[in-house]
Amino acid sequence: MGKAFDPLLIIEFLPTLLHYLGVTLEILAASIFLGLILGVAAAIPRLFKIPFLNQLVILYVSFIRGTPILIQLFLVFYGLPAVLMMVNIDISKLEAIYFVIITYAISNGAGFSEIFRGAIRAVDKGQTEAAYSVGMTSTQNFFRIVLPQALRIAFPNLANSVIGSLKDTSLAFTIGVMDMVGRGDTLISATAHALEVYVSLSIIYYAVVLLFEKVFSKLEKYFNRYQKTELSAAA
């Protein structure tokens, strides 16, 4: 058991833990960026039913959905160096944070691929036909007609995925990354005040999530700024 609860320690721990918020956000930003690229790449075989690649993506998405993120983290951390060692590539000395980013990018990519696939399919096919009727190419139609609308449709789910990924980063400390939770773990070892540390961490995570929700809400309204005009015109 830890020591008696001391609320004043929460105030003392907050600045110490906040100092490591940058590491958490760095992991989040890098994994989201790479996950978006992977998600788009994985969505293409599903949309166009590309033989073999389509089945491979289905297996990839199914595996990610069916396994805990913590297991995925250990698989990448221990498995990737072992696999690459077979071709004489040694990454065993790579910093743990890179394995965390790779893991979350792979995990996010699976989710993003399904979000993009669903959003692109939700765009009215009649608009594609109209684009072709005025002489647009397939590429012009995709980037100028389909993609902007698909991004608007996908945005709420993408925002939720980002918030979920932020909370998932709390597991990075399990392979030695010194992020907020990792620093919290050392504080617990040094002070034996576990509850105060976890309360401090929950305050920080909750504040960041609230900030993200505000930003995402503003962005969603911006992306949908023409919707009310269109509905009013239709009425």
C-alpha cells in the first residue's frame, strides 16, 4: 500500500508530468501522420477490389481489430528486430519511442482505412457521373469532387480515432518510453504516492482531450460551413 493521500502533491506533480506531455504529443502526431498515409494506401485495394492485396488488407484490419494494442506493441518491439535480423538488419539499439510510433501507426492505419473506405463510398455516385459529363478525368474527379466530400464525412470518426490514440499512448511506458505515464511510474517508485500521480495524469489527459474536442468541433463546423446553405437553398 502507498502512503496516505495528500492532495497537495497533485499540484506538485502536475508540472513535473506536464514536462513530458511533449513526448506524448510527439508520439501521437507521428503515429497519426503515418497512420493516415497507411490508411489511404490500405483503403485503395478494398475500394478497387485489387486481387490478393484486397485479401491482405482484410486480414491486416481483422488482426488489428482482434488483438489488444498492448500485444501489438510487444509484437513490434520484440518481433520487428528479430525479423529484420534475418536479413542482417540490426535495429535492436533503436530507441523505444520509434517502436511505439510504428505500432500506433499500424494500428491507426487499420482504423483509418475503414473510415476512408466508408466515407468515399458514401459520396453520391451521381456527382462522379456529373464530373465525367463535363470532361473531368478520374483523377480530377477523385481529388476535386470525391475526396473533399469524403474528408468531411470521415472527419468525426477521424477525430474520435485521434482522441482514442492519445489515450492509447499511455501504454508506451511499458517498453521503456519516458512519456507522462513513464515519468509518473518513476514518481510512484520514488514517493509511493500512486493515487496522487494517477489523479494528476487523469487531469492532464482529460484537459488535453477537452482541448482536442473543442478544436475538432470548430474544424467540423468549418468543413460543414456550406451544408446549411445547401439545405436552405434546397428548401
